[in-house]
Amino acid sequence: MLTDFAQNILGDEHEEDYQSLAESPTVKELLNYQEPILHDDLSVEVLNRFVRDSSLFSLAIVDKLNRPVGLIDRGTITEIFVKPYARDLHYRQLITEIMIDNPVIVDIHTTIDDLAKIIIDSGMRHMSHGFIIVQNEVYVGLSTGHALLEEITRRKQRDLYYLAHYDQLTGVPNRLLFKDRLVKSCQNAHRSEMQTAVMFIDLDRFKFYNDTLGHSFGDLILINVAKRLSECIRKSDTVARLGGDEFVIILQNIINVEDCENVAEKIVESVRQPMTIYERDVNITASLGVALFPLHANSVDEVIAKADAAMYEIKQQGRNNFLIYSPDFDLGLIERNSLEINLKEALENGQFTLVYQPQVNLLDNSVIGVEALLRWHSPTLGFVPPNKFIPVAEDCGVIHELGLWVLDQACLQHKKWLEKGLPSIKVAVNVSAIQLDHEDFLENFKAVIDAHQIDPAAIELELTEGIMLKQMETTLKTLNALKDFGVRISIDDFGTGYSSLSYLRKLPLDKIKIDRSFITNIHTTSANEAIFTAIMALAKNLSLEVIAEGVETRDELKCVLGHQCIEAQGYFFSKPLPADDLVSWLGEHNDVVSST
Ligand code: C2E
Ligand code: MG
Ligand code: MG
């Protein structure tokens, strides 16, 4: 997954990350040694071992050469000896009479991915009584499917950590890790009475190349630039990509402004050197804004804003150079607030719309509902995706009003469809954590639904998993009240929160939506499939409905259905559609149902 280049620039500090990503561990990781039982041992002796050690789940049975011939699990032995007549029958019998004689035996060098497949193929029977691990056919220990699942989940989380913290194209840290490292560096600067510098870097002619020569051309420019930037700094410093052609650098332990100027000059010079891509000469230049903590700012957010203001200023002044922050530049920040201001006006000026993505029951192909997704077309900024404006709306508080608008529209639409003679279509709306924190949330929410006089059960709230981690008690109270009111509650993007699954028991949930990252290529990725299976088992245990998010291909769909998940949403069925298009889609979709 990673380029050599990415490995080089990440350096030794991340070697461990690489190893875990590059290699698939073997079942050795799961080994748990338990003294085996000889096949001519008596059942009573084995029973004694289980009685003595309550932590024993299962034991391997071996022949004289220490080769496994069977497995006996706690369940079997307890079941047998609990019955009085069976006691007489089996007391002095050889253990081989009551053992499982087709245990899963795997070599210590088998990869964990292969093992996952073996366990899934054998119908998950070996989750608790486990399997025997051998080396050169000789018994070396035991393990269970649960231990395997834990290991796979841990690896998946490590991969997700990588995905969440590194830029996939260039291999350098992304915004999240940048922020993390900046916080640490500023704390250090505070202690050591030195400075931390933040450099904002924007490429000057990137858009031209990207638009005229294509994205793969643009990608190579970005990879090249990341490499050059990394060569200009020390190992302890950080280059990160924030997105698009925006890079940022953290310089640690800076003594004076001149130190920064030297590095900034080096960077401008290095990026300016022509590069050759697909045999074409490319001349890219960079504009840099630099600010220092604590010289120019008292907080992490402030130093970022000031470096950004300096970059904005250098762009105004003619690019291809750098500027160190000065208080005169603060005016530029006003421009940056435009997204926020635009957002506030957008609601008043009717620039928002909702689109609806169908959710399908896979057993009879019927539509069980739709998810309402917000769209913003700004006359000045163009189309702004929700992932970009929702966080701003959360920061500036607009989300409360916006969230109620979404609910209002969703209710209105639900009613309109009913009036058109369509069956009741359940509408799911996304609710952000910030909204739930608002003291009037519950009251406002109910008021909107009441005003439309619709059945509250026609509305489903989608909450992200992270919501539950903070302020558990107040959140729980609000959710319980909503549930009593009659609305349905689901957990969105499930599996990405890395949180303990046990908290689910406490929540009044109807459904979990398994995150798209587990569905992508589920049919070829055994780790994804194993996690999916575990989540399905958990949901069943808690009597929750499950829907798979982001199903794009027929193979993914088949696999999801194969695991008894009977609801799905994704591009395979339809992208999110405007309300009227959804009606036509429903018509065609029903045709498909009736014609098959
Ligand atoms: P989400 O709630 O998890 O919504 C699913 C996202 O995945 C949507 O992106 C949808 O268009 C996309 N998607 C659905 N099927 C597929 C697929 O098969 N493949 C791929 N690649 N993507 C698929 P969208 O509309 O850009 O929304 C992004 C996120 O923004 C949403 O994630 C949600 O967290 C947030 N959002 C959207 N509307 C609202 C809203 O009204 N309120 C709040 N608070 N958040 C919203
Ligand atoms: Mg959602
Ligand atoms: Mg989702």
C-alpha cells in the first residue's frame, strides 16, 4: 500500500506501523499453551482438570508422539457428566470416546488471514472451543476464534489509524496527525523556552497542471513536492498534507526567526527547480506563510491561523516566496471567515436542498426507507460538500438551526410522498453530536414532528458512534426520551469509533449502520469479513437491525447477504437523488421487482 518514498520520509519512528501493514502475522501470535491430554487418559482425569482450572475452555488430545488427534471442550465434558447415567457410562472410559475428533488443526506458520478464512468456512463453530496449533505436526498450543477476532480487529484498527493519520497519496501525515504533533511541539516549546514554527505552503500553478493535464499528472506533482519538502527539513520536523495542494510544516526547537527564514528560503528554492513528469517539464512554485509559537500566537489554533494569514498575504503580494507573519496580515483572516458568513446567509436564502438515498431490503428488493443528505450550492463558492461545511456549521453554531431545517424538510417530504399515494417511506436524518448537546434539542425536535402531524416512527435519527463517548448520561436521557416519543435511532458509521461494544447495550437503539470501510471489497478481504461477521453476531445478540453502508458492487452485496445482513444502502442501488428523481427511481425499481 505504501510507496518506498513514503517509507523513507516517515523514517524509523514509524517503522512499526509499516511492519504491521506490510506483513500478515501468523497464528503464533494467538498461541496459548495448555498441557495436552494423552489419548489413553481417562475421562475422569480430564474432568478433574476442568474442575481444578475454571479458566480452561478446551484441551488438545494428543497421541504418544505429541500429534493432536482431538479436542475436548468444557461444554462437552460438563454436559456429559451432569447426567447421572452418563457418569457411570463414561467415568472410566478413554477420553477418545467423547472427544471432538475433527478439530481445526493449523500450522504455526499459517497467516491469520488464512485462518480467518478457515474459521469462517467452517461455519464459525470454532469461535469458542477453538483450534489446535501445531509445528511440524506436533502439538504446540491452543487458541480460540475469539482471540483471532481480537487480533484482526486490532490490526484493522491499526490500518484505520494509518488511513486516518496519513495522506494516502504522498504518505506524509495528514491534517489530524499534523494537529496532534503541533500540540505536542507547542507544549515542548513552552517547556524549553524555544519556538515552534508552522509553515503553510500552497503551490502556485498546481491547479493549471491538474486541470489541463489530468489528475494523475497532478498526483505525481504532489508526490514530488512532498519529497522535496521532506528533504528540506530535519527528521524531528513534520511535513503534512492538508488536502489538495496545501502542505504544512512544523519546525521544532527554533531559536530565532532567522532559523525559519533559512528553511523557508531552502523550500522556495527547492520547489522552484523544474521537475520532469511524463517527459514534460513542469515549473511549479510555492508560496509560504510562516508563524511562530509563542512569538506570534498563544495557542495552537492561533498559530495555524496566523501562518495561514501570512500565506494569504504572500499570495496577494505575488507568490513564489515566503512571508513571516506580521499583525498587519490579520485583515486577510476576515476573508477566511467568508465560509462561515456564507453559511449563515445560505439558510436564509434557501441555498440548501436535501437529496435522498434509498435503503433496500435484500430479501424482497423492497425499499425500506431513504437517508436524507444535505447539499449546499452557494452562488459564490459553488458546490460545497457536507464534509466541508458541517464542521464549520458545528463550530459556529449554525448546525442547530440547520439540523432543524433538515428535519423539517424531511418531514415535509415524507408527507408529500404519502399524499402522492406512495407507501410510507421512512426518512433517516443525520444528527450531529453538537445538536444533541443543545438544551432545547429534544423540545425543538418533537415540535417539528408534531407540527407536521406525522408518525414519529417514520423518522430515524442517525448518530455517529463517537456521540456516545462523551456525556454518556445526558445523551442517554435525551435518546431515551426520543425513543419514548417514537422516533427510531440508529448508529451511523458503526465500527469506526473503536469504542467498546458493550456500551451499545445501554442505548435505546433500533439499528446499526456498518461503516463503508468494512464493506469495501468485503468479498476479498478476510479481515473485513471477520469484523462484519462479529458485528452481525453482536447485533443479533442485542436484537438490533443491521444495514450495510456504501455497497457498490454485486460481489459486495452477495457477501453481505451471505452473512444474513438483509438491508443495504449504496451506489449499487442508487446515488442520493433529489426528491422527484427518487419517485421516478422508485417506479423503475418497482418495475424491476415485479419483472424478476
Ligand atoms: P453519512 O451519514 O455516513 O452518509 C453517507 C455518505 O456516504 C453520503 O455522503 C453518501 O452520499 C455516501 N455514500 C452512500 N453510498 C455510497 C457508496 O456506495 N459509495 C461511496 N463512495 N459513498 C457512498 P455525503 O452526502 O457526502 O455526506 C457525507 C457526510 O456528511 C454524511 O455521512 C453525514 O455524516 C454528513 N451529513 C450529510 N447530511 C447531513 C445533515 O443533514 N446533518 C448532519 N449533521 N450531517 C450530515
Ligand atoms: Mg448517515
Ligand atoms: Mg455513514
